[in-house]
Amino acid sequence: MIWDVDQLQALRNCCRDEVAFAQLQTLLAQISADTTNFSEIVKSLTPPEPQPSKPPTNLLQGVAQATQALLTHSNAPTGVNQALEILGKVTGVSRVYIFEHHRHPETDEPAMSQRFEWSAPHVSAQIDNPLLQNLSYRAAGMTGWYDRLSSGYSASSLVRNLSTVERELLEPQGILSILLVPIPVNGKIWGFIGFDDCQTERQWSTDEEAVLMTMAATLGSFIAHRQALERTAQLQTEYTACLHQITANVPGLIYQLLRRQDGSFGITFASSGCWELFEVEPEAVMTDFSLLTNLLHPDDRLGFFAAVETSAIALQPWRWQGRFTTPSGKLKWVEGISRPERSHSQAAVNEGEILWNGVLIDITERKQTEAALRESEEKFAKAFCSSPDAMAITSVMDGRLIDVNDSFLRVAGYEREEVIGRTVFDLNLWVNLADRATLMQLLQERGEVRNLEFEFRRKSGAIAVGLFSAEMIHLMGEPYILSVTNDITERKRTEEQLLLAVERDRLLGEIALRIRKSLDLNTILNTTVTEVRQFLACDRVFIAYVNATYRGQVVAESVTSNCKSLLGSVPDENFLEEIKAIFEQGEVQIIDDVSQAQLSSLRTEVCTREQIQAILGVPIMVNEQFFGVLVAHQCTAPRHWHRFEIDLLKQLAIQVAIAIQQAELYQQVQLLNTSLESQVEKRTHQLQQKMQELQELYQLKDVFLHAFSHDLRTPIMGMSLVLQNLLNQPEETLSLSRSILERMVESSDRQLHLINSLLEAHSTEVQGILLHCEPVNLSQLMQTIIEDLNPLLNQHQATLINKISPNLPLLNADPIQLRRVYENLVTNALKYNLPGLTLTFNATVENDWIRCTVEDNGIGMTQELCDRLFELYYRGGNTRHYTGIGLGLYLCRQIITAHGGEIGAISSPGNGSIFWFILPCLGREEWRRDNQT
């Protein structure tokens, strides 16, 4: 028997005694050299025992035979049982068995269970003893045995020397002596092999224990090997199941392609993805490879086989993309990836065969995505190139321009070759580098920027303003910035001009308001020049009077501290005449650069002396006569005067002229104060007249109250007398005639009418008339009014003539209130005239008004009475025979006035009366066109 290094090392670990291990190593070497002298060698090496139960003359040989049976038998349990039988016979014991260490299933404490056993024919077997399964070391009293075995040492004893608990377990089995040898597996004690002697009380020698330790180590290696095989088989099963699961889940076909010696091809393996990809069962493809190749697109067939042949010749990886048409007609893009290798199975027979292990995957969606991406890129390229806004793609790190569109070149003023490959710093595009730092920070935080306003520099050096938007993109895995810039330079310029215009209008408005509110001309002029200089940001603004009184004197001025003041100065006669000649025609003087202007020597001298380099002057015209000038000077440098600045000074000159006129008028008012006393006396006389009229109004009010009380008292006294007469009758039940009852009802109605009229008059006087105006067709409204008035007209035997045309424009009126006006006018005419009256309704259009008239042929009245008919509390002189308080006409005036119209009366005694009123109309132009047609 040959012992390798691992077995010797296991033996060393089992012995844990260097001297004993050296003796066993020598013994095993001699056994290998000459097995015939085995007994003598054992005798020479084994020290004599005091009372050996059985001589160990063939123990090592038995161990060798047991090891051979263990390692060579195809069935592991059978091999273990044969080994135990050999060991039992060579050792002469009654039983040999194997126990496994484990944790107790209930208490989790160390326990043991018997797995294998050999017993002599005359000894009862214990393999079926239930006490020997899940036996706790603690319960068996063998804790010390467990500790010794766990430490790698064997344990032996005579049963009679053991504890009571131990004997209770062993004596029923007929055991007289026992030896337990630990079985190490992978560095841990897996269990033990036990030897029971039921015939004699055997004492085991050290060498016997050492040899059996070697056997236990061999048994441990066998167990470890079997465990490894079982684990390998389990892993193989799991691997196979996992492989099938993976291949089933892989989105494609996993295959093995074989090219045979004769050049033919065959599929030796195809995963279940074959059906999903090609609609062909994998078993069918493995049987007939042409089922797969027949699905190739005709345009891709040659390429497929050419790629396979190239891979076979060079033994290089095969990678191919092409199209397949499935049996259902679906067109699919497929990508194949594999690595070829020569077949090593049965090399002598299969020389020249090549295997490809690979995968075919469906890339149809990717191809569609790529096509969509190409289309999207084409659209982007078109949009990029044709965009009216400046677009650019720059690198994130250094701002290098990768691509720009034509609008960018147009806005920046560069040619393409001047831009591509250069950075924004090379081109000096950013006016303020802090703006770019802000941009980069926003891009890092948000990934995009929208409408960031910044200044950029054109190739010409001109500064422009852009509205910048950008976002991060990735090209070939690298970050870039896609930016869009909208050139808003003109818009900003327009906005600035608009702001200046607003500020100009504000300044004009404030000065105009100040002129209207103030009569202090000096304050107005000084404020004007101050605010104008601030608005124009110039060096000097002044106002000078050029007339016979002031002779060109500067009367108001605002000037910077570094310029000379001209306030109060008066030019000489020649300069004054020249100024008059320039401005008398109302023209504006505009000089951007005095040094370039063609001026007289006198004006050049004045400009040099006063350091004037630019002039803007406008005349002040009062009553269309030249009165003075409003002038702005720039002394530090030439200046271009803009149109809005010129317009501002021209309009301010008009405001100054108004202020001057206002001051002159104020002087005239001062002169008129001398006549104020007479005007006061006249006004006093007027007030006295008003007081007299007020007294008359009070008198009218007294008369009205007297009439009202009389009108109200009369029906009440009548009803009171009737009721008293009735009460004076002795009967309990009184009879009342219909005529008396009708008079009482009529009397009550008059009282109620009087009260309602008085309340309504008071309400309209305090609160006014509440109108609900709408478009009203007067002709249609009049038809309704006439129908309602017929009973009243018949009662008074009156005749009504309606001349109102149906083609009149619509009125903007409240139809209910307008009905009341007509009813009051008709009722008033019938009340104060005799029966048989004739009334005429008419209406005409006057400009944007409709004039309505109610005419009668009655007794008429004086014009003085006509003028006062519509006053409150007023009644005519012939009203003493009529009841009522005369409020109807007053309410008519209130209603018409609330509509924005007027009402009046025209009459003379004996010639009848005409009551008229006017109301605004709607649709005047449409009515005029219709009538013309």
C-alpha cells in the first residue's frame, strides 16, 4: 500500500505523538517493501502488553485491506460495511460501528447517532437500537468522552470502570471493554469508529490505537471525498437547472454550431429561445440546420455563410448582423456572437471539426431605435442648421466650439473656419466672464438653463445682448453644452428707448402739473432745467429770455460743478441779434460737435470761452412770438443728440411758454383785483335775489302744505260724516248704499294716491330715480301705453292721435319710467281741461336725440306758468277746483333728467299746450342709412 503526504499528515494529526508517528512511518515503509515479514515487524515495534486480549499480529495488514475495500468498492455503504467487517475480524472484537456527531434536534446539545455496524455472529446487533439515535452525550454520561474525541484523541475503557450512567447504556449490550477513535473530516471531528469486546476485558495498546487512528483518518478522508462528490453532484444538478433557467430567460438563442469534416453544418444544442426568436422548435433545428438557414433574408444569406467561413479559417470570433423572416412573416434583425474552437472529442476521428458556442439575439427593436435615432439626428441637424437663433455645441471642460449653425456665424460675425475648434475664450465672446461662471454653476445644479440674459462681443468688437438657453448633452460618452442664443440687442435698445420715452413723458407730465398747480414762474423754470439736465445727463441746461425787457438774460440754469455758470449773464448786442436770427423762425439748433460745425467767429469765440462742445437749443414761442430759448450744453466731449432728446426739449419749450403765459395772465388778474369790490356788490345783489326766491319757495311750500292738507282732509271729513250718520241710526245692523260705498272707496284711493305721490317725490329728491335702461322701440312702447290709457280717455271723452313713426332709432331708456312720464302728462292734460280734449303724440330725431311731444287743444297757460310747472310743490293758479298736490310733472322732470334728457312746456292762454322732452337714442348711424335707403 502506498501512503501519500496527505495521508501521512492526517496520521500525524491523529497520533499527536512525534515518536509514535516515526515508528508508524517506519512500519508502513517496511510493510510496503515486504508484507511477508509483517508479523515479525509488528512484534519488533510493538512493546509487550501486560495482558493482551488478542495479538495485533495482522492489524496493519487488516487496516490496509479495509482501506482498499473502502476506496475501491463502487457502492459506498457496502464498502464501509466491508471495511468494518475486516476491522472487526482483524481486531477480534464483537462489534465495530460508526457514530456521527451532530446537534440534538430538540435541545441543540452535542449528540450522536449510529450510522454503520458490523457484529460477530454470536453477538446481537445494535444498529436498530432506538436508544443509539439522537443520543445526547450529557444524557449518556459521556461528556468526557465527547470532549476527548473532539480534541482528536481516542478513548478506551473497561465497562466496569465507568460510571453508573455509562454502564446503564453499555452493559445491556453485553459490552465488557470499549475503544472509540475519532474520525476527522476537513479539520473537524465528524464522529467516531467504535470497537466493542463482549468476550474479554480488553486493554488496547498505544500502537493499536495509533493504527486505528490511521484507519479513522482514512475513513474521514473517504467521508470527505463522498461529501465532496455529493456536493459536486448537487452543484452539477443545480448548475444544470440554472443553465436551463438562464438559457430559457436569455432573450435569444444559445446554440452550439458544428462544422463537420465534410463542410456540412449542424446544431448540436439549441436553447428554448429558438421558438421565441425564429418560431421553430429547438429540437427541429438540431435535427435539420436548413430550417434555420432557410429563414435567412435573401440579401443577407451570402454574408452569413461568408462570415462563418472567415471565422472558421482564422479561428477568430464570429460576429454578424442580418435579417430573418419567420414562418409567420415577421422580419427580424438578429445579431450572432460566438467564438470558434476545434473539437477535442475523439480527436482521432473528428480531426478538423470546429465548434461555435454562441448566442443569437433579437436586435429588431435596437435597429428600429437606431433608425429612429438617425431620423431624429437628421431632424436635429436640419433644425440646428436652419434655426433663426444662434446655436452652438461646446465642450464642458474648456468651452471649445464643436459645431455652430449659420445664425451663430451671422450674429457673431465670424466665418466657420474662424470658430470651429477654438474656445469661447479665444474668441473673447463673453463680455463678463462671471456670466459664464453663473451659467456653468446652473448647468451643474439643474442640467439646463433657460433665458439667461448676458452680453456678448461680436467679431467687430460691438457689444450685443443675448437671451441664452442651454442644456447638457452627451456625445460619444462625453459631456457637451447645446446652447441657443436669441439676439435681443434691438429689443433691448427698443426697451431702453421706451423707458426713456416713459421717463420723458413722466417729466413732461410733472412739469405740466407743476405749471397748472403753481403760479411761481421762477420755481417752475428752475425745476425744469434741473430735471432736464438730470434726464439728459448733460453738463448745462438753461433758459434765457430774448426780448426787449431781458435782452438775452439767463433766468434759470442747472450746471455741473466743473462748468462755468451763465446765470444772470447778458450777451452783447451782436451775439443777441445772431441768436434771434437763428430761433425767430421756430427752428431747432442741433450741433453734435462744435469743432466740426460752421459757426460764426463770434459764436466760436463764445463756445471756446465757455468750453462748449455740443449744443441743443429750442426756441420758446409765446403767442407765436419768439420769447426765449431752452438750451442744453455738453462741455466735456462732443455728443450725438438723439431724436427723443430733441423732442423732449421742444415739448418742454411749449410747457415753459405756457408757464410764461400763465404768469402774464396772473399779472392781469392782479390788475383786475381793483374791480373786485364792484363784483362783490354785484354778487351780493344776486344773493339777495336768491334769498328772495328762496322765501318765495317757502311760501309755495306753505301753499302746497295747505293744499295737501285740504285735499287730504276733505275726503276724510266726508267719510267721517257718513260714518257718524250711520252710527246715529238705532239699528244694530246698518245698510249702506252702493253709491256711498263707491264714494268712500274713491275717497280712499285719492288719499292713497296723495300719500304715495308725496312719498315718491320725497324719495326721488333724496335718492334720485333708479333706472333699468335698455334699448326701447318708442313706437311699440306707445302702442302699449295707448291701450292702457283708453279707459281714461273714454271717461273724459278725449281723442288721441299717434304720429310716432315706427322707423325711429332705439331709445336708451327705462320703459317703465318712460310709461309713467306719458301717463302723468296725459293725466295732467285731462285733469285741467274740459271733456272732449284732443291729444297728439309725436316724436322726431334731432342729431343723437329723440324729441317727444304731447300736444293738446285745451285752455292753455301763461309762459311764466310753463316755466314753473315742473318745480316741486308748485301748482297753477286755476287748480283750486281740482284735487291733488301737483307732483306728477315734478316726477316727470326727475325721470327725464335721470335719463340725461330735458323736459319743458310751450303754451299761451286759449291756444292749447305742448309738453316736450328729449332722450338719447341708440343706432343713430344705422337708422340714418336705413332711412336714406
